[in-house]
Amino acid sequence: MSLKSYRMWLIIFSVVAAAIVAVAAVLVFSGGSPSEVTPVLAVQQETEDSYEVEPVFLEEPEPTPEPTPTPEPTPPPTARLAFVGDIMCHIEQLNAAQLSSGEYDFNYVFRYIAPYIQSADFSIGNLETTLVRNNYAGWPLFRSPKALAEALVEAGFDMVTTGNNHSFDAGVAGVRSTIEILNEVGLPYTGTYLTPECRDEITVFEANGFSFAIVNMTMHKNGICLGENNYMVKVIYLDLIEQSTIDYELIRETMARARALETDFIIVSPHIGIEYYGTMNRQGAGHRNDIFERSDTRWHNWMRTLELFIEEGADMVMNHHPHTLLPAEFVYVPTDDGTHRRAFMAYSMANFVSGQRTQPRETSAVFYVDVTRDESGDAYISAASYVPVWVRQHDPTRAPQLCFTVLPVTEMLRRTQDGETPDLRAQDIERLRVVHNDVTHMLSGEPIPLEDADYEYPITRSRTMDQYPGLPLWGTLPWR
């Protein structure tokens, strides 16, 4: 064999040997025949006879969906109304509010109670005085300065009623000046009228999306003859003394006008009742000859008139005039579809502020009425409550001048515990305790102990319309 042939066979042998080595390496590292292809990522599963290779491919995990948050339930629409009784201005109050400059400032009167008025969505009080430019006076012909109206606005009042037995204390001119001044300070009113056309209109206001029609009428006008100006106020009784003849036509006509407006609620704010009801045995209480019995025609007509307003469609009857605090309750009125309509009755809201000092005429309450709208859009009265109130006459920080300050009872008692009441005397603190007892007795049915005292208390008393009027007679009242 030539050298050239030898080299050629050596090259062929080397190539074949290299191929054999490569094939062997593949078999060793693959564990199978050269025709099988094993994935890089594989899991070997052991069986009884042999090992089998089953391909399992790893996939990217799907992202976990964020949990859908549960929506918060939408609270139903609500509104809160605040009501107070008679806002009066006796000569002692005038003197206490007069500054050295001769001007008047009544803001101090409401400095403690203002947050309770402002917390409501709409607040109403009865203005039992006229507003004039000069010649101010107290009882029996109330004539008060513009500063009183300004203080009411500052305290948070949204409306005052002006129809009462003192509407004409300054004559027809006083009715006009009262309306003028209220317009100047931006305080809406209802109850007195400048024209017969105004008398026929029903006042409407809104609060938090609820609509309210409000009617204000008075039992009489203290015998003052107005002649052709009688349209300036709506009078419930056709006779002054016995109050035995109710003007049914006026009431029904007025309530029909209110119903025709189709507001969510109708409020009636009448000025009616027996003055100082339930105070016969109290020091200095007036009307000593009142018998406070059901034989009294005035008592019957008082109750009949209040219920007549409810029968004619009133949802809230917030009464004033007696000057003493009386019970309040829910009244369930039957409807044509066999259900009941829930109304609220306050028999007397008493004096919110006055110069009257004999017990319990300096005792009162702020009344709250809450309304709600259900899912179908119907509005209803959902709750009622009250805050006990006392009018304090003496303030050591203002001495020797008298002071007529409206005090929220529970708050002031709690302030005494914290030493925050330098303007309260020991006898004032004791009187606050008695007021708390009396007011809770009257409106909650029994006294609430001071250890359970709260700023505000619910009113739960109720009856149906066919039951006898819920107002008890004098003998069952705590004032005795």
C-alpha cells in the first residue's frame, strides 16, 4: 500500500471513529435511542416496570383578580328640623341687652344654645313681640329693637312665626315694621300679612331636598280691633273670652291650600291654648281661677283644634302660647288605604326666652323632628327628640346687670363637673338639676336620673287618632 492510500484510509477511520464516539455520547446523556427527543424541562415519572418521561411545561401563573369591594349602602336622605316656643322680650330683657352707648345686643342670650339651633337643617321659633325702630317696651305691648332679630339670625334661626296674640302690640304700623325689619336682616317669616293676597299664599321652604308647607294661626289678637286690616293675621276663634267658636271654615280652607301644594310635609304652628296650664300650685303662677278640668270648654276646643289640623293633613303640629312645657307625642292617623299616617304633636313648647321667672315658665326645650325618604321616594317622620332648656337670669360675670341666657341643661351640668362654669352660681346648678328632672318627666314620661343624663332624649310616646287626646290634665303633670 502506498503512503498516499494509507493516509486516505487513516482519515476515513478517524471520521468513522469520531462519529461512533458522538453517537455513544448522545446515547449516554439522553438515556434513549437517538430517534427520541427529550424536552429540556421534563419530569420523570416512575412506573412499576420502567421510568417514563412525561413532558410538563411550566406556564406563567394568571394574576389573582383584585377582590371587588362591597359598595357601602347609600344612607337614605334625611333632614332635621328644630322648633322652639315663644321668643319674648320683657322690659327686664330690654334693660339687660342695652349697652352703654344706648344700642342693644342680644347675642349673649343665645351664645350657649346657638350650636343646638345651628345643628338642625332648618330652625323655627315663634316671635312673640313686634319689631320697631324706637319707643321700645315690654309687656303688655311688646315692642323690640332690630337687634333682637339680628341675634336670632346669628343664633341660627331660619324662620320665625309672627302670628300670635301680640302681633298688633304696635298697631298696624307695628306689623309692617316687623315685616320690614325681618326682611332687612334676612330672616324669613310667616303668620302676618301685608295684603289679602299674601294672606291666601301658603309659605313653603325646603331643607335637604324635602319640601315643607307651614301654616301659622293665632287663637286671638288680644281684642284689638283692626277693622279693614283684619286680613293681617289668621284668627282661630270667633270669640275671645270663652274660645267656644272655632272658625272651621278658615282652618279647612287654609289646610286645603296647603295640601294643594303637594309638599312632602305640612307643618302647623298654632298659637293656642290655656296660658300657664298646669301651674296652679306654683308660686306666682297666673290664672288662679283656672280649674283645669275637662268641663272647661277652652280645654275641649284647644284639643279639638289641634286635632283638626291633623285631620286636615298636618304632619307636624308645633303649638305655642301656654308659656309652660307640655307633653309631645306621635299620632297615628288612619288613611283611605287602611294604613296609618304618622304625625307629630307638641301641645306646648313653652317660653324659649322670656322675662317670666316663676316656675316652670323659665323651663323649655328645643324640639327636633327628623324626616326621611324611603326607597320608593315617600317621605315620612322618622324620629323626634328634645334638649332640655333653662333661662338663667343671673350671671356673676355680668353683675349687677340681669342676664337672660338660654342654657342647654345637660351641657351646663357637665361643664360644672369640669369647672368650666364661672358664670353659674350654686343655686343655678341646683335649679338646672330640677329642670332636668321636670323636663324629662314631662317629655319622657318619667324623670331621667342625672347619672343617665344625655344631651338629647328621644320622644317615644304615641297614640292612635281614635284614642282620646293624649294631653293629660293638670293633676297628672309634674308641674304640680
